[in-house]
Amino acid sequence: MSDVPADRYERESPRDRREEPEGFLARINRWISGHPQRRGLRRPEGQKPSPPEVRAHFWYWIVAFGALMLFQAWWIRHQTVEPVSYSQFLTLLQDHKVK
């Protein structure tokens, strides 16, 4: 038939795995350890980023957050809402101009 051993195709059932509850990080670590080719953002040599690179990444996120806050402030400032008195609202409601 096949040269592959039969136990290779046997997998543990989800019930076997859930004997004891495990946390989110434990599940992530188990998933990553099962896939050694996944190394995330690490370099192939396993070196960590140098301090100037870390500083550059940090400032990138600070600038991105500041740009997002500026865009949000601009967006809110340019949205206009016209105040309407209650009697005018009732008139518009009767005329079916308000959804």
C-alpha cells in the first residue's frame, strides 16, 4: 500500500486536546512551535534589531499615531451638523423630509 506509517495519519481528537484548559498565549505558542518555518519578523540569522533600528520603529509608530490623531481632528472639525429647533423638526417630520 504505502510506505507511510499508519500512526502518521492518526490525529488526536479535539476532546483529547481539551483535557485541561489552556490560555490564549499557550495555544499561540503551541501553534508556532508546530510550525518551525514561521519565524515572524525575526531575521534569518536570528539577530535582534539594533538599537537605532528599534528607535526608528518606535518613532515610526509615534508619528503614525500623531498623523491618525490629526486626521481624526480634521475629520470631526469638517463634519457639520445644523442645529434644528424642535418645532422645525416636527415640521420636517410631517413633511417626510427626515428619515
